[in-house]
Amino acid sequence: MFQYFFIPLLLVFVWFAAFSYLKWNFKYWSKRKVFGPEPKILQGTFPKTYDGQCNLVEELHEIYKKFKDAHSYVGVFQARSPKLFILDPDVAMQILKTKFTYFHDNESSQWSSLNVEQLRFSSPFVSVGDVWKEKRAELSQALTINKIRSHFNMMQATACKMTEYINIHNYGTVWNAKDLANRFTCDVMTKFIWGIEENTFHDREGRSQIHQMADIMLNQAIRCVHYYGRTAAWPYLRKLWPVRFFPGLSDRFFQQLASTTMRDCTLVNRPSESIVINHLMQLKEKKKLNDLQIAGHTTTVLIDGFETAALVMAHCLLMLARHQRVQSKLRNILESKTVNISSFDELMALPYLDQCIQETLRLFPPLATLFKICTEYMSVDDCRNGSEVMLVPGDVVYISAYSFHRDAAYYEKPDEYWPERFDEELGGIQKYRNMGVFLPFGDGPRMCPGIKLGMMEVKIGITEMIRQFVVEPAANTRIDNKVAADSFLLRLDGEINLRIKGIAEK
């Protein structure tokens, strides 16, 4: 008779053990007197994100709006994993800047394993400890303003190729703005990084080889981030079945590309036409970098300059297409006789162009959420209720740039696209940075090192498009700003399809 009771009892025991395991950590924040929404089994405090109904930033924003007036931070859970969600920009600035030494590591370093892939960990974005400083210093020397300036004419030539491509293939059809922007940024990056020519504007249906490989990398990255989220309740699975952030195929491709480019430059005994490879070849001798580390740096610059810049450019074109007043105003400025768009300094400093892009970044910050790891014991004050919490090494902190950017307490009519809010007479962009509420690329020592390069790409691409064409939303492009549920670099849900017309057709 015993066997008839054993299996049911065993099942009850297993269910109880699993239930207890999934729930026991839910007192993590309440024990420290940190308030927060009630978590659910498996789903944590993000049930809609867990079910794939929305992006994490949207549920974070719901929590932000509910608790921001009473608390500087709240405790949240990804499955059973506790996170401290910062609601106060002053506290966020402490974490990113003044108390940065306690939060110098990013949670993205845990999204994959050094044992599985080494190339990615050559990036300053995911390096931990003191290694990130060394990696950032190696890379930032290739991204100085003077080195970027030297490729200004090349980028303008690529922008002209893009508009010629549109003129040749525009049979009255709708254009995918993201695809168009990616072709432009891919062409720019292949020259800037490796000094090679890849015709990204040859075939409207096809992709160049580097474009294809970058797409493969990004698709795998999304799968890895989703896997990390899905295994939040069972973190040991990541060690048993680790998932690569970038595929082995792309690692091998870019290692071979870097080696071939350096070999060819050495054989012809001339400096590389590439800014990045030329710089890394010099570092190879000075700092004994190996080929894997060099390839890691090239892919870091590629993803930043290829995908991030393309997202900003596509979203900016979308905003200009929706707001014809802004588009016309920008076009009139660009066509003014007092503006020299062939001058790097004048174009980079053009106020209204900058305002249009910054307003796009406010609505669609690529790094919409910052994930920081506490590396030393430290207390965080809640100035809104007079309490504090002691964080321990390993605690993860969330900061939502998306929420700060859409808070009416900081931005008047935050859901509207209004570039003039960043006019210098109103305090300019610096006013919002000083308040700690403008964080499209983070802030502090680990702020994105490729900002100047990306902004130059976007400004040149937008300038040429608006000078040559009128852009309008296509009928199948959504009219709201809902973000894609599966994006970790924030993007609009659905394709950004635009009608592109000649100025005379307006």
C-alpha cells in the first residue's frame, strides 16, 4: 500500500520545495525596510514582461509613476532576483557619478560567460573590476574628436551615396527607415574601423557581408538577454547551459577580418586608412594586445556605430516625418546661406539639428535602463521618507532613463516631440543633464565612449536626408511611441516605414 502514497507524497514535497525556493527571497527588501510592489511567483514584479506582453521599461515606468512621489527607490524582483529600482535622479547621479566606485560594474557582464566567449569581454561595456578602465582607455584613444573629424568628408560622401540610392530605387515605394539607416552606418563603420569599402547600397533586397554578420550578432544578443531573464529564477542553469551573447560564427569572422586587415596594411608598408585598426595596430606593439582583444575592440565600435546610431537616425526621421513643422524648420536652416554644412565644426554645433536629435533621444533612449552592480558595502538614503538601505556587494540597481525622460515634473508635455525645449535660452540640454534627468547613453565614467562618433553619423545622415527629401509616415507605421517588447536597445514596436519624396513633389 505504501507505494500508492509514496508518489503523491513525493510530488507534494517537490511542489512545496519548489514553491518555497521561488518565494523565500521575496522578503529580501522588506527585511531592510525597503518598500515595493508585491512580487509574484516566477513573474516577480514584472508579470507582463515575463509573459512577453511589453518591454521591461514600460512596467518599470508604471512602478515609477506609482511610487516616485513617496520614495527615492523601491525594491523590485526579476523572478526571485531582487533589484533596487531608483526613482530619484539625485540618487541616480550618486550611483553613476559621485559614488561610482561602489557601482563600477554593469549587470550586462553577467549576461554571458568568459568561459564561453572571450571576444565580447574585451569590450569596456562588460569588463569588470579595474579591467574596464584599461579597455576603455584603449578604445577611447581611437574615438577622439580629431580622429572622428578626419572622417567627416568620408561620412558625407556615404550620405550622398545613400540619397543617390534612394533616387535610383524609389519607385514610389515605402522605405524601411531602420534598414536605410543601417546601410548608411554599416558603410561608414566598415571604412572607419577596417578601412575597407563595402557597397552597402548595391542591392535593395540584399545585405553586405558585414551588415549580415552584425545582424546575426544582434539577433543572438536578444536571445541571450531573453535567456538571462527567463532563467532569473534558476540562475544555476546559466552555468550548466550557458548561452553566448554573440555567436561563435561572428567571433571567428571578425577575428579573421581584423587579422587580414592588419596583415594587408603591414604587407604594403603603409598606415591603415582605418582609424580604429591603425590605432589598434600601434597598441598591439605598445601593450601587447592579442588578435582576439583587437577583434573585440572592433566589434564594440561596430555595434555602437552600426546599430545604436542607426536606431537614433531612424527614430529621428520618424519624428521629423510625423512633425512637418519641425522638418520644414530644420530644412530651412540647413539650406540657409549662413550655414556651411560642409564644415565639421558648423554642422556639429548647429543648434536646431542638435535639438531635434536630443529630443529623439529623450523619447527613444537606446540605453533606456541602466543596470549597475554594487561592488562594496554602502548605504543609500531615501530623502523622501528619511530612511536608508545598506546595499551589499552583488546587489543590482536599476535606473530608468526612460522614466526620467517622460516625467512631467521635469519635461513639460513629455509625450510630445518638441525640440525647442532644448533651446539654449531655456537652459539647453545641460539644464537637464545637471538635473540628472537626461541619460540616453548613461552618465559618469562608464558613459558610452562612442557618443561623438554616433552623433556625427546621425547628424550627417539626417542633414543629407532632409536637404534632399521630404519624409512622411507610411500608412502601416504606428502613430504612437510604443516600444518593442523584445528590444534591449530601445526601438519602436513594428517597422518604421516612411514615404520619401523629392522636395519638388511636396
